[in-house]
Amino acid sequence: MRVAIMQPYFFPYIGYFQLIKSADIFVIYDNIKYTKKGWINRNRILQNGVDTLISLPIKNGSDSLHVYEREVSADFDKKKFLNRIKGAYARAPHFSSTYALLEQIISYNDVNLFDFLNNSVTKLCAYLEIDTKIVKSSSIKIDHNLRSQDKVLALCSAVGAKIHINAIGGMELYSKEVFTSNNIELKFIKSNSINYKQFDHEFCPWLSIIDVMMFNDMEFIKASLINYELIEGI
């Protein structure tokens, strides 16, 4: 059983979906603190040839609140957001099909931040034909007061993980020795370079999955979803 664990992100880059696809179970954190200036409610798209931030406005709340306790701001102008996407990608080869999906995602009515993001990730996975089982972290019976590596180990053990796959950025946060002592292999996913034509601009890598879907057919995307290496933990 291969298990990956990650917090929810707003239209994340393709590496996020590589991580999901690499696992049998993807645990998505809902009971984790919302962090400002992270990727939970923002990402990057291509606009006029340069990478530009997009964001999901969040209702003001205490920094101690978990993601599932936060709400999307009432000021979120869905039409304005979609018009911005249209302005950036209307001439892209796969605009129509991608935009139709984005309309479905953005029109989601629940203001709960986690539910909004979870719905987005779930719909994107279905569109990309990723059939990994997605499980909310709070639904798993562990001591949720645990932190960092201890919490990851508890989640892995609770769902019967034999292999834990993590994003490469977490390589210094987890110990292979500790995972091995718990009978779990520790691996990290490293995305290989993925290039494609973005109009006539110089290629800008690792933008939101929106960018990948706008410019590429499903055959290319499916190949890109497995274009990575699994590296042993240290």
C-alpha cells in the first residue's frame, strides 16, 4: 500500500497530481493550520507571457484555525476570476474543455475552504483520470495532536501503508531510519522537466495545472503524470 499525504492547494502544479497518482491512498489534510503566503489558496498562471499569481480570497480569521475552520471570502468574485482565466488563455488550444471544468469548480457553492479545495482536487483528478482514493486526514483514527513526522507515521500506520511517498521538498523533514523502524519504506517524488509550447513565449515551468491543461492534450498530460523519479529517503 503506497500512501501520500499533503495539504490541499488551489489549482496546484502538476507535481501535486503526480504525487496523488503515485499513491494508492492520498490523505488530504483538513485539520492542519492555514498558512499565509503558502499555496493553499493561491497559485500561478501565465498572463501576457509572465507568471502571475491567482488567489482564492479567505475570510479573516485567527491564525490558529485549521483549514476546515476557514471560509472563502464573500468578496470572491467568481465571474471576475473566470474572466481573468479567459483573458489569459482564450487562444490556448484546449481552452474550451478546460474552461468548462474550471466553471464547474469555481461555481461550487460551499464557502468552507477545505470543502471548496477538496472538491477542486477531486474534480481535477477525475478529469485527469487519476483513480487514487482520497481520504480526509480527520477521518482517520489517530491522535491528531501529533505533529510533523509523528503525525505522518501515525496516519500511514492507520491506513496500512507499506510505502510513504512524499514531495521532494520534505526530504530533510523525515528520517528513513524512523520509517524503517515502523516497517514503512520512505520515498520522495522528484518531477522530471516537463516542457510544452505556451503560445510564442519563452517557456515558464511549474505553473498551475490550469496552464498544463490549457496547452496540452490528454495523451501528453497522462505521460507527464508519470514523468518523475522515486528517490529513497535518507
